[in-house]
Amino acid sequence: MSTSETLVNNPEDLYRFSCDHAGDYPACLLDAGQSGPSVGADIYEMKQRENLWSAKQGQLHLLELYDGQPVHEESCPQSISELQAHFDKNSKDPRYCFAFVEAPHSRAPLNCTIEMFQELATRRRISPTFTSNVTSFGEQTLPKDFNLMTIHHEDNLYARPGELHPLPSLGRSGRELRYCFNIRSVERANSEPGWSWSIRNLAIYHSFDVETGRFFWVGIKANKLIRERIYQAIQRPKFSTVPLSTLEGSFAATLEVLWVILDWTQEHWRGYINNLDEDLRKIVIKAKTAQIDRENNRNHEREHNFVAPIPRTVLSQLSSVATPTISKHSMSTSFFHKIMSIFRKDIEDNMHEMDSFQQSRNPCNGSKADIRDERGILTNLSVLETFTFAELQNLHLIGERINEALLVIELTREIITSITAYYTDTFNSELLPDAIRNNCKSEMAQYQQRMGNIARNLGMRQRQLHCMGRMAQEAKVLFDGILQYRNVQISQLFAQSGFDSSRKMEMIAHKTEEETTSMHVITCVTLLFLPGTFVAAFFQSGVIHLREPETVQDEWILLSGPFALFAAISLSLIQKAPTGGLGYGLAYRGGGGGGGGAWFAGNGSLPG
């Protein structure tokens, strides 16, 4: 008989052969073909992703209870050789085995080498479909799979005897219940600044031998929470040697473990939703109670003789919530703040100019009213400037978290419903041993009740989030309307500022007209008195000598010498002044504005 025929006819030898080739997992499994070709992509990713596994040293935490032992055994192999030695030292599988693969945090590589995982998966015949859950972990900049959750059932309860691979030496009958799934829930974390929550992933694989009662669990999580809870659970009496020596006791223990795992999915939703609600109401209360358009509100209240008071609790919340928001976000928007400061200064200047302008001229109707309108707009804008785009972004972020939580809860409920239906159908199947069907009815009823409670609680959280999502959407609409209203007010203020500028030009034109009239009067008076002034200056210059008593006979005498000098100087200045000015202008233009000025400065006089 050939070696290949011997291996096929002897499952024990075939199992040892597959263990020797664990590096080829899952191709080395006895029933590798049951998973189908669709798992090929996940297997390839698992082997190729270097940031999925720890490159050097691993840690595989094991909790096991062997036949004849009063308490469980705890071990932590840290290398492939230690793991192989651990499996080889025991002739039979333990009554139960829990294997935990962990990581420092949710986006770090797993604390396990790929060789150790392949060894564990080959020894315990882990289904290849579990690799799709494993690849959700590892080092990653952004979360993978968008909160995907999956479940796969792959038991051989309905398989024919020839399709089974029993290993009596290890205590395996070959007929097992097998499934794997991953679930997600919220946990406290500090991975995101300003937010103390994170959605964490948990991958589970389980197999239960329906004839020997031995069961195996694998848990992959980025912390030790599930390991600690399983450790606490196995301290209970139902996990001791005597109950687990029976088939029904082992089945009841698996239901207890499954409940401990799934109970984690409902644990922190209350705190998560309360924090979301708190962040949302900070913005909603501020938007609802902001005193915008106060003048119109006062007129409306005056007409109806009614003033809507703000509750004291709301005021206290606004004093503690809105003020930090203004100091951190609103006042930091320097551009908007500068615009407000400029407009405030312009309005005060306009009021001062209007007061001085009224003393000399009656203003246009509505000038004071227009300025009062500008002050009202600025009062509204002083409230509107506390609403920032950062708060609108925060509203979007809250809505995003709500939708993410809704998806997680909905998928979690589907996983719980699917697992419960799987156990219900299996429990009612005639292929399940009578020892389980007849002796585990109360445990099965209790399990169904527990799963129903978890599903209902998650459903209530889901309805809370639906309502909160609608509130966030309405708040976004209101907040967007406030920001649009602010833009309208700013546009109106710019338009009013343009109107004020035109009114200022009118005032300047009126002042210019008055000053021009005054200049005309001054010019006319100057022209009237200029000839007399010239004659008086001429007579005082000494050119004409008036008669003095007993000196000359004529009434006046023209002195020819002084007159010639006076005429020469005056006519020369009259002739050369226009010529010098024209030359200076031409030199200034030709020299780019500097030559003429320099020449004039150097000579100290006009060119002659």
C-alpha cells in the first residue's frame, strides 16, 4: 500500500501530516475543501499583510482544563517552538480550551506571529472562513471594513460517516458544531482627541464536539477584556470537572460562555449615547435660545403683551456652555471680528457727522433711523458671530457618530438573532444527542431569554439614536439657517455702508459748495480793493514826490530815476515769472519728477 493511500485510510496519520505542514494552512487541513474558493482572498491577505502580525515575538494566552484536573491550567507560549511543545506534551485535547490573541491597541499588530496562528489553526482544525474575521485587525491608519460584522456556520452535524475525520487518540469524534463571527461595540478610549469612545472589534471562533463534549474557543481582541471575563466565568461551578464530564454539562457551559461574550455588546451604549446627547444639546440649546433680531422680537412681544421667558436652567446651561464656545471659536475668527469692529467705528463716525451736519442743515428724512437700523444689525451680528462653522462641523461629526452607532447596533442585533436561531434549530434537530436535547431545556430557555433581553435593549438604544439623529438633522438645518441669516445681515450692512458713503459724499459736496461761495466773495472783495491797494503802495514807494509846503511849486513831481528802477524790476518780474514757471514744469516732466525740483532747490530761485 502506498504512502498516500495509508494517509487517506488513517485520519491519525493524515492529521500528523497536516501538522507537519502547518505553514501551508489552510491547504493542509483534512477538510480544507468545505469552505469554498471565496475564502482565498482573505487567506492571501492574511499571509501577505506584514502589519497584521507581530514580526518577532508572540503571545498566545491559553486557558485549558484537562481530564482529571480539579482546576484549569493557564499558559502563554511566546514562540512557535513553545506552542508545538505545549501541544505535544498532552495526549488528548482538554475538556475546554480558550485561546486569546490580543494587541496593545485597536490599530496595532496582533501579539502573535503568523506561524503561531497557523500552528494553532492546524492543530485545532479552525475553519478557513475565520480568516475573514482575523484580517479586520492589525496596524491601520483608518479603521477597516466600515464596522462590518459577519457570521459563518460550518458544522458537520449532518455529514455522512464517511465524510468525518475522527481522531480518537485526541478525543475527537469528528462531528462538531462550528461557527465563527465578529461583533463590535463601544468602549472607552482616548484614541481621538476630545472624544472618549471608540468602536472596538471582537472575533470569535467556536467548535463543540457533540459526542465527547470537548469545546474550543478562540477570541481575538485588541485588549484583555474578554480574556478576563472568561477567566471570571470559568470560576463558576458549572465549569468544574464533574459537570464538564457529561455531554449536557459541556453544552450548558458553552451557552454560558456565549452569553458572557454577547453581553459585552450592550454594556457601554448608555454612556456613549449620553455623551452624544450632551454634545448635541450644547449646540441645540445655543441655537434655540440665541437672541437674534431682538428689535423685531420686542415689537412682536409688545404687540401681544407677552414676553417669553428663558428658563433658569437654560440660562445656567448657556452661561456654562456658550461662553467657552465663544472664547474658543467665535473670537478666534479674526476676520469676522475685524469686520464688526470696522462697522462699529463707521457707525459711530456717522452718528458724529450727522450730529454736526444737522446743526448747519436739516438732514434727509430717515438718516437717524438708518443709523439706528445699522446699530440693530450690529447688535444681531454680535450674537450671530458666536455661531461658527466649527460648530456646524461638530454637528456633522455628531450625526456621523450617530449613523455609525446605528449601523453597529443593527448588525449586532442581526448577529445575535442569527446565533440564537442557529442554536434553536440545532437544539430541535434529531441529530443532536438526546442527552443534550432532554437535559438542557432549561439552559436553552435561559439562553434564549438572555439573548432576547440583549436584543430588546439594543433595540431601545437604536430607537434613541434614531430620535437623536433626527434632532441632529434639524439642528443642522437651524444652524445652517442661522449662518445664512448672518451672511444676509452682513450683506445688508455692506449695502447700508455703501449708502452711508454716498451720503457722506453729499455732505462733502454741500460743504464744498459753501466754501466755494465764500471764496467767490473773497475774490470779488479782493478785486475791488486791489487797484486801490496798488495805487497806495505806488504812492508810498517814493517814485512820486508830493508837494510840501514852501518847497516846490508843483503839486507833485515824478522822480525819473526811482520810477525807471521800479518799472524795470516790475516789468522784468511780470515777464519772467510765467516763463520760469513753464520751464520748471517742462523740466519736472522731462526729469521724471526729480530734475526740476533739484534744479530749483540748487539755485534757490526760478530760472531766469
